[in-house]
Amino acid sequence: MIQLQSGEPKGSLLAYLLQDVYDIAIFENVPIHIEAYIANVTGKPKCDSEIKSLLWIDRNYKEHGIKLGSILEKGVVPKLIEMGLM
């Protein structure tokens, strides 16, 4: 289980810049929206519900055959790279 140590909710630069990232869910064909947050956590993340696995990635994830959801690939990852965080 992870525990939040500190974070910057919605008012953080990343959340502000990504708060309007929208796409269509691939399996359900419905609109989805994501808000991203920067946070410091301790512990190990645990998969639950619809998340079946977890993997830390870097900006070269495609070269390793890793596929991301479109909303991450189109919105979150490019912004992290632009900000020098990935």
C-alpha cells in the first residue's frame, strides 16, 4: 500500500496543465477524462480493481514494447517529457 507523504493537488503545474485531457475509452467506447497530480509517496503500489499490473516506465517505453492507454500517451507522458520529469 502506498501512503501520500506530500503532494500538489489540482493546483499544481502538472494537474493544471493536464486537467482537460480527454479521450475515448478503448474497451467501453465512452469519453474519459484524467487529472494528473505530482506527489511524493512511500510504500509499494498495489494493483486493484481494473488495474491488472503496474510498471515504472521512462520516456523510451515504446522501444521496450510497452503500450499505454491513449490518454497517457497523448497527454500525460508528453507533458512529463516537456517538463523534464521523464
